[in-house]
Amino acid sequence: MWTWFYRLASPPHVYGITGRLAPWLLLVAASLIGYGIVVGLAFAPPDYQQGDAFRIIYVHAPNAWLSLFCYTTMAVAGAIGLIWRIKMGHAVAAATAPIGASFTLVALVTGSLW
């Protein structure tokens, strides 16, 4: 019954699944991020006090939340790798680090612009 769950700890099995899903998930993620940027920066109404400069908050806040989510994912994956000695935990933590750093960089830049 739980064999599918235990196979998720096997790197060859996970790399096979993610190799097939990665292009499709990348396409969905890129289109959603592009849609959010266009709608947030171009079509959102200006604020009554700050004007058009307020629109940057529609990019800043999601990036800040996603960076926090990436670092939480790193902590959970690292704990799984250390406690249960599952190699995929370390792989997920290592793969999530640059993503979290890039979201943090965008959040810092947009926050300083705002």
C-alpha cells in the first residue's frame, strides 16, 4: 500500500519522474509568473496616495513569500535528510537554495525600489 511513498525516497525513481514533469511545470510556472508580472505592473490600478509606484508591491510581496517558502522547504528537506537519512532530502535542500536566493534578491531589489 505504501510502496509508492517509499519509492519517492529513491533518487533514480524521482529523477525519472521529475525529468518528465520538469518541462511542463516550467512552462506553467513561467506563464503564471509572466501573467502576474504583467497584470501586477500594467493593469493594476494606481494607489490614491502613492500613485504608480505602489504597483511594485504586487511583485515584491509574492517574491518575499516565495523566498520564505523556499527556506522553509530547505529546512524541512534538510531535517528529513538528517533524521531519516534520505538522500532526496539533501538533494531537495540543495536544489531549493538557489531558487530561494533568487526570490530573496528580487524581493530585496523591489523592496528598495518601493
